[in-house]
Amino acid sequence: MRVFPGSPGTLTSLFLRIAQCGFAAGSIASMATTSSFFNFTAFCCLIASMGLKVVWSFGLALLDGIALVKKEVLHNPLLVSLLVVGDWVTATLSLAAASASAGIAVLYFNDLGNCKLGEECQKYQLSVALAFLGWIAISVSSLIMLWLLAAG
């Protein structure tokens, strides 16, 4: 397999995984600091999805870090297949949760005008924005993994 930026065990891959983990953790932190996020199913789904992304991305960031220290590039076809499936599942879940949460935030807080708690509404919006940024990072990783598997 050819080595290109974003392949497992490269610095670009490590950066993407850290970005995914950071955005997901920021989304969780922003949502969890509100007092009533649990009243909205979409927000609870966002927390669960971002929790999965934190675990997945942190584990792969550790794997990339170890590979960088050992100066190895991880191109085992079985590993790449697992990464493709895991990245696509995580990306799909995070996009669905972020989209549902964005829809609720826009409908409930902007269209219906029910946002009397100004700071809390901003935290919801920040959480959704961070979730979308995390989705962008994981979608880049997903496409790189798929490309790597196809080029295999």
C-alpha cells in the first residue's frame, strides 16, 4: 500500500484523530454544562454519539502515536478494513446526531422563540457547531481510509 498524508501511523492521521477527539469532547462539555439538555432526545443522542467518537478517536490517536514513535506505517489490510468500517459508522452516527440537534436548536430556540435562557441556548449552539466540526474531521479520515483500502 502507498503511503500518503492521512494514512494510519502518519502525523496527519494523528492530527485528524486529535482534532476529532477534541471537537467531540468540547461538544460533550458544552452540552453537559447545561441544566436541561436531557429534556431533548436529540441532545442526548448527540452526547452518546460524541462519547463514542471520543473513545474511537482517542484510541486511534494512541495507535498513531505509537506507530510514529516506532516509525511504522500501519497498512495491514485487515486493520485498514476495520478502520474504514469504524470511521464510516462513527461519521454517520455523528452526522445524524449533529443534524438532529441542529434541527431542534433552530426550531425550538430560534423559530419558536422559546429560548429564555440566553447562555444555555448559546451552549447548545456551540455544542452542535463543535459536533459538525468533529464530523468534518472524521469524514476526512473516512475518505482517506476508503481511498487507502481501494488503492490497496
